[in-house]
Amino acid sequence: MKYLYGKNALEYQIIINKDEIKQVHLYKTNKFEIKNLKNKGIKIKIHHDFTFFNNFNKNLNHQFIITELFSTNKDDLNIDDYLKINNNKKNHRIVILDSIEDPQNFGAILRTCEAFGINCVIYKSDNQVQINDFVIKTSMGAINNINLIKVNNISQTIKKLKENNFFIYASVLSDKAISINKINFPNKIAVIVGNEHKGISRILIDKSDQLIKIDMFGQIQSLNVSVACGILAYEITKKN
């Protein structure tokens, strides 16, 4: 994406790739950040009124720190080209999103997937929240460092993954699901996580190779989808 929002996203971007920062937009009163960025050799643009910042949604809480990047995220990839480019990758981990509705969940999923070594996130072009400013802000810049593929049909995408030797897991609450603690994950895997309310659609469950679940020890037997995805991503990467 072109912009990142807030101090934390800026600091994260400086750590992972400072050279991608084109310039940082700051309000004139933010003297500490102005001095700090100048010391780091990062180009800044100081704004003396709120005109520039008023172009962005007020609910973003950008703190009058908006980072402009040279590059954009990678969601212009298509599944065919992605598989061709990465065909020889030995260990490959993909997360498939089935109809995530909340932009904060989407952004948090991207953040945890990037943090735990997921190579790619696949999401739908409809019936799914799309990438917007809230997704970008919640991802804390991770959106620029993970492969994103938007597809029209997840069922067809799963078929292509299987043709490329991916084993497909579906994360569900079911007696038929196997605990992730009991699975030795193969080298090439894709894990489906579902909608916040409805879970994974029946057609995608039927197309998966194995149902999996996270062991729960309390009375509550469900997790927020971004939290569940973080646990899955960690376990997959640890064992893969």
C-alpha cells in the first residue's frame, strides 16, 4: 500500500526496510519525531495545517504520522504465476481466508502470518473485506512484506494447489477434526480459516484433505479468527 499510519507502523517499517520509505508526513508540532527521523536520514514533509491529514479517515488514529512508501503490496499476483515462481520452494505455507468480514481481523491476520513465516495469504474478491486503510493500519506494515493473492473462486484455487502437491487443511470446531498438536505437517500446506460467524463454507470443508482444530482448555470453545490464525501460523511454521 502507498501509506502506513501511526508511529508504531513507521517504527516497524524502519526496522524491516527503511529504504522503502519515500517520505514521512508530520504535523509541525511533532518535534520529537521530526528530529528523530532527520537523524535517521529519512525524508520528512512537515505540514503546518491539517489539510493533508483531513484526506484520511479520522477513525484511523494516525497520530499525524503518515508514512508514504515507494512500493506497494503484492496483491497483484495471480495464483498461476505465484505457483510457477515458487514451484521449487521446499517448505511452503499458505493461509486461505474464507469470507473474513472485519478489516481489523484481516489486518491482524496479515500481521501474524507475516510474523510467523507464512509465505502467502489467499483471499476472495467478493463476500470478503477488501484491503482498505483499516486493514493496512492493523497490519502494521506487514501487508507490504507478505504475498497476497486475490481470487474469484477459492474452490478452483484449492484444486490448483492440490495439483501442485499442497495438502489442504481446514480449521474447524468438529469432533472429526484432529488436534494440531498431533499432526506432522508436510512440506507444502495450505490452511483454510473461516468467517467470523459462519466459519468455513461446507464446499471448502469437503474439498480439504484434513480437518484440524486448536485444543481448548477453558469453557469457551471458540477464538477470534485472527487469534486462531496466529496460533495456527505459529504451530505450522514450528513443525514445518
